[in-house]
Amino acid sequence: MDIRLIYPSSRRRASQGRRPRQARSHRYPGLGLTTVAALTPPGHELTIVDDEREELDYNARTDLVGISVLTPNAGRGYEIAKAYRARGVPVVIGGIHATACPEEAAAEADAVVVGEAEDTWPRLIADLEAGRLRKFYRSTNEAPLRGLPVPRRDLLRARDYITVNTVQATRGCPFECEFCSMTALLGRGTRFRPVEEVVAEVAGLDGRIFVLNDDNVAQRNDCFKSLFERLIPLRKTWVGNASWNVSKDPEMMDLMARSGCTGVFVGFESLDLPANVAKAARSGSRAALYREAVRRLHGRGISVIGGFMFGFDGDDASVFDRTLAFALDSRVDAAQINILVPYPGTPLRARLEAEGRIVERDWSRYLTNHVCFEPRRMSREELFEGYLRVRERFSAWPRIAGRVARAWAYTRTRVLAVNLAVNVAFRRGALALRRSGARV
């Protein structure tokens, strides 16, 4: 069979007829479709299309289409599915949104994969070939991570990404954040791949740079320490995600740096979360702990992108200036600033629905620059304007220049270009949002 795997754009609809931007992206690809491709039995022709960057050819020979959807691009995914089904091509929809809303996805597809692909996709292909395709294929989300096939990165257009080398050593997260769809839908807890398999995959990558796409490299330190020790001889460079408390473990930070880590994304989220306030009362100022975490990571040559989120119930109009002051004072190298989003399937969504506070039903607007609910302590307009103001002020040119200049003192030269590119991308996003006249 000719199988076409598609990642829909979240920025355009088929009816708009716009070509996606062709400029090189600072993005990196997820592992969903490349893993599905690797799980496909031999004897099939495979194509991966990133709708964000490429035009779809609906008339090309295709025997099966697989579409992976997140909430913001679900509508575009359904449009693509409709176009292919109108041509008689069977369509399978999967991804985190299909897992959260399987009945909705089923109305737009011939089959829906709910959960992970390892224990569903091979069965689906066999059923299709036997003429007995079922409507739902549900994963236990407990498949062992030993012996996983290497993702088919060769099917990606490398020029569309900063790197196609995305690697995963674990799945899952021990935390239970109310707003997180991954834990809510796929379960709490972490599964680990055998260290030797991860090392072998990294060793086989083309190029020196890769993204360790785990939710948190600071969990189960013994496993990650073993991995980082094994990565040192490979002389690779990597970035990943970590919680701030990785800074409590000097040995872990040392191993990260020695294994090639040049940057981490740290989700500080909010300075005003009730849980944070309670902990701060026992262990000192939360902001001070965060500043110290950044300082310790910088001391090992590791850049920090801080993640901040506005819209929690504890946030009032004063949160914006306080967060901006912290982001500047903490000396994070870049800041990803978002509005809280009540994604389907999360405890946050369920609570806000019960409280009658969900005001947006169009999935395409479930982006982190739109207010989809009624905040508790400010208006929707105040939340949006405060969020955008922080983005604009943090990304002013003099401040970007200052951050890059400071980074020269502690990071590796080649990382400075990445820091600059990330800051410029965030600045462009803020300016484009302001120019568009967007409101809540």
C-alpha cells in the first residue's frame, strides 16, 4: 500500500488556500508520525507530509492516510480527512486530541487510534489488508519500551526543521498538573527505554545535535545519570526539558553538561500557584529558588528557556509586572510566555466546564495566545493584554542583545546563534500578534 502520514497545520485551513511559509523553521518534529512509520510492516510505501510546510497533493496515489491531530489543528485535520475520504481513500486519525475526543474524531475518519501506536498500528494495518478495519483501536498505553524501532527520520524534509534528530528515553511524567493533557490521557508514571538502546540510537544519528524530547530529564535520576554517562564519549550536543529542581543535584547537572547538554526548557509556569505558595512558606521564596536554579545551570554552560503561563485562578492583574520582573532578573536566556489553555481531557477542562467558565468551542483557537475561558480574578481582555505586554517587553531588542551578550560568558559559542534565533522567533510572534489586531 501507499501510506501517507500527515501532520496538519494549526495556522491555515484548506478552504483558505494559502501556501505554508517555506522559511526554515526553528521547530523540531515530534516523534508521532516517524514512530508510526517505523511500526509499519515491510512492503508498504511511506510518505510523511508536514502540512505546516508542504502542499498536499490530494490526487497522488494513496491507499491509506494517517493523520495525527493536536487540539489546535484538529479542524484542519478533519478537513484533510474529508478531502481524502471524498476520493475513496480510507483515513485513520490519531494523536492526543483523538485520544481525548475519540467519538468526535470517529465522525471524521474510518478508524481512530486512541492512545499509543505500538500496540495498535500494526493490528490496524493487518485488519485493513484483511478487509475488516474496525472503528476504534485502543492502546493500553502500557506497551514496553524495549526493542522499539528507530523512528523514520529519513521521511522528513530536513530543511524544514532546526534538526530532525528527536530522541525519547522515557514516556510519562510523575507530576499531575491540572492543565496537562499528556498525564491526564496517557496516565501518571514513567516508563524507561533500556539505556543501551537509547545510546545506540543517538550514536546512529546524522549530525551532532539532537533533542531529548522527554517530558522531564530530572526524574528518576539514576536512570538519566546512567544515560548521560554513556552519552559522554559520543560527543553530541543536545537540548531537553527539565524541572527546576534538577538544580538540587550537582552530579546530575555535571553529567548533563559533560554529555553535551547546552540548553533546557524549564516550566516555571506561575509564581502564584497555590501549591507553590504553600511550598514557598516551608522552603523560602519560590522566585529565589528559581533564580538559583538558573544560576546553577548557567554555571555549567547550560542555557535556560523559562516557561511562564498566565490565567491561573490565583493570577490577578499584578501578575504580569511581577512575572516580567522575575524573568528579567532571573536572567533566563529566553522566555516562552503562554496563556493557560483548557485542553479536552484534562482536569482543568472538566473543572472549568463544571463552573461554566469555558467560552470558546472552536478548537482552532485553542492556542496559547488566546483566552478560551473566563479568568477568575481579571477579565479576558486584561489577561490577553497583560500576556501580550509581557511578551513585547521581554523581547525588546536591547533586552535580547543583553541576554545574548551575557550568554557569551557561560555557554558554548555555537549555542549563541540558537539563543538568538529563539529570542527573535518569540519576538516576531509577539509583534505579529499585535499587528494582527488579535483580541481574546
